[in-house]
Amino acid sequence: MRERIAPWLPAIFCGVLSLITVVTDVVGRAMNGTVDAGLSTFLCFLPMCFFFVGVMLKNLRDENRVLKRRLDEAMPVQNQG
């Protein structure tokens, strides 16, 4: 189950962050008329979206490197001459 959800975690986090921001803005406007009440939350957690995507790309790059190494070990290069 973890392997199925892992690629989507950055998108899920971004969606939840956007939802928190929208709800905070709506509540802030309704309670005391404050505009952009959730903007600070959004800006503080925005780097986490990029961090999660970076971790996912690093894991894919590492997996690709391991698979290439295993493929090279399984099929050695043959000399043509």
C-alpha cells in the first residue's frame, strides 16, 4: 500500500495545504474581516511541497542507478572487434 501512495504524497500534501489556506481565509474573513489570513501558513509550508518532490525524484534516481548497475552486471559488454 505504501508503494502505491508514495508517489502521490507530494500532491496530497499540496492539496491539503491549499485546503487549509482556503478554509483559513474564509474563516478569517467571516470572523473579523481579515484578508489573506492563511497566506502566512501557505508561504511557510510551501517549501515542503518542493522538498517532498525532491525526495521522490532522488529516490527514483537512486533506484534507476541501481537497476542500471544490475543490468550492466547481468549483461556484460561484448567486444565487437
